[in-house]
Amino acid sequence: MTTSRRILLAGMAGLALAPTAAAAAPAPVVDDTTVAEERFARMIAAAHAPDVTCARQAERYADAHWPDYVMAARAVLGARV
């Protein structure tokens, strides 16, 4: 699976679960975030970047905004268990 397809699918998964995750806990907690949660949150954030076609801009957006997507990443990873 190509990287762009992975980012797109992760973003779609984050969109599907983000409203329920945001309602559960409004403030993202970054202190106890696992490596898997951080990586998945960065992937979801990259998929939600304003200009997904530019990998460099998507990466910068993900670096800046990944804490906003921690709860969505936790919801997706928790659903897999």
C-alpha cells in the first residue's frame, strides 16, 4: 500500500471517530501518549493538512497539530483491540 493511500485511510478513520473522541475528552493529553498513538495521530494530522498534495507541508502540519488528533488515534487503536 502506498504512503499516500495509508495517509488517506488514516485520515478517513480519524474523521469517522474524531467527533466521538472529542466529546469524550475535550483537551488532548500528550504526557502519557504512547509511540503508536503519536505516530497514528501524526498520520491522521497529515491527512487533514490543508495541502495534502505537498508532502513537506503535510509533514509540517502534522508536526504542529498532532496533539489535536491524539484522542482520535486512541479511539481507532482501541477499536482494533
